[in-house]
Amino acid sequence: MTNSTNENSLMKIFSGNTATYRESLFHAMDDALSRNPRVVIMGQGVADHKGLFGTTLDLANKYGSDRVFETPLAEEAMAGIALGAALNGLYPINTHMRVDFALCCMNQIVNLIAKYKYMFGGRFECPMLIRMVIGRSWGQGSQHSQSLQSFFAHVPGLTVVMPSCADSILTDYPYIIHSYSGPVISIEHRLLYDVKFNIEQTTEHSSNKPLSSHLVRKGTDITIVATSIMALEALRAAQYLSKNAGIECEIIDLNCISHPDKEMVMNSVNKTGRLIIADTGWQAYGVCAEICRIICEKSPTSLKAPVITLGTQPTTCPTAKTLEDYFYPNLQTLTDAVARTVTGKASHGILLPDEHSMADVYKKFKGPF
């Protein structure tokens, strides 16, 4: 998949400006359809009056219903159609309003899409983008609140990204759609959709290297490796601790969790000697465990203190908001974990921020969508 236009054209357009997560997604979809006539967007809600949370709004009218179209409640069949389209020269962008719905098409994704190139000796490519949405809403409970990135990152042949900011979307999506030859799964967080970002000022990845990890804050006392919205929570915790306790956190946004920048992680931990991993999913057998494996195998003597991992509680997500707040890690739990690790004391004496729910900070929900 190639295109004569530079993949970073969106970054050039938005450089120095602001854009919300939602706006960056919309412009990435619009840009894909405009630049490549082979791109099609398919999924539930992509052509309705809300346009998949506003990320595909009116694109069906602009480009036609043969290129942006609704799909029935038949996820596995639609994934199979996306596979067939990719094998025949189209570039499908298949969307899922919740990552949970993608469980219905695991056979297509894991047994076929991920393996097609290998099963046929590299003669066939399956370039496609599969967008999946995670994150809490207003009490959607067990079957609409899971964060299943580790499922997909575990499978060779699948590339999995978790963009935490508009920069990552505007950098990664054009590269994925126009230049990357394999299937990519992107996990987007609901709570980020309305967050406004200063383009090229939210991170320090000067090269804008796509499908990579990003060093977003330099520090000396501890390394925080974070995914998705937890990268923003890590930045908030770092600013709070710097101001109130003189603790300087180095933060790495993992971004591409299937292919993390191992050298970046190891170099940071070698410098700080302490590591916290903050993920949006369960800790067991997941992203937290994988980063620990990398350190244990490649830099086992770098740690001055035990690793701390943060993620959702090892249970299904409660429906009640009060209980849901305890299910997710937040600014307070992350700040406390950093303080305990750096000071080496459970009773560290550092006043913690009085904040328990990310939903109260990033988005107030009034309905299910």
C-alpha cells in the first residue's frame, strides 16, 4: 500500500494547532477516503446520524454508500468480507463500537487475517485497519467495558496500537492505511474523544515515527510505562508529584503494544531504577506482564525496587458507577503507587489528589452512546 502523498500530511496541516481526539479520527478517516479510492469504511453506526461517535459523520454522503456503509449484526461475516476485500485490492476499515463485539469474529481475525500471509508463503497480503473502542461509559457493565488489547497483541501477524493522543492518530493512521501491508488493530478509548490536544506539543517524539513507543516526559526518579488514557493519567500524576513532592517521573507511552520500543523502556529503567506499568486492562497475562518480561529477560539488574503494575480489578466490570470507580485505576491510585515506589514506604506522607473517577474528569455521560 503506497501513496505518493506524504503520510504525515495531516500532521503538517494540524501542526501548531489544536484538535480533539474525535476530530483527529474524523480527519484521518476523511483523509483515507480522499487519498485512496480503494479505502472503504464498514461497521455499525458509521453511516448513521452520529457517525460512530462523530468519527465518520457525513462521510457516507460525501463519498457514497458504496464506500462508507452500515453492516448488520453479523461481526464474523463482516470480518470475512473485510478479509476478502483486502485480498482483492481494497483497503477495508472495519469498525466495532465496542471491543467486546470483536469477540464474535475472533475466528476471522485470529485464524485467517493474522495468518493468511504466512499460510501462503507471503503471496497474499491482508492490509486493513480494525478500529475497536474501549473505556467506561455510564454503567454498561461486564459485556461492554472490557479492554482486550492483550488478546490481539498475543497473536503473531497482528499489529496492535492504542493511540493516547491526537498526535498518534494523525501520525499512525495515515501510515497504516497508505503504507503498511499488514492488518492493524487500533484500540481507541471513549474517554479521550472530547479531549483537546496541542498537536506536536503533547509528546517529545520529534521523529513522529509511526507504530512505535513515545517518550512523553523525561524524569530521573521512576519510569511509568502507560497505555492509552493511562498515559494522560501518568502525565497528570507526574505534574502533581513534581509540584508537591519533588518527584520526577519519566513517562513512556507504549502506543504500539504489540511491538513496543524495548530499548526505550530498558534505557529508561536503567536510568531511574524504578518501574510502574499502568494499563487499561487486567494485569494478569497482559501488557503489564509483557513489560515485566522484557525487563526480567533483558535488564534484570536495573531495578532498585519491585515493579508495580496498575490495571483494572481482576473481576468483571460492575454496572453501578460507585463500584465502577473502584474497578478502574485513576489519578489517586497511580500517584500513590509512584510515591510508595520512590520513597520505599507504604506510609509515604505525600498528600494524594482527591480524585477517584476518570469519568468525572474526561467526560460526563448522559446516555449509552
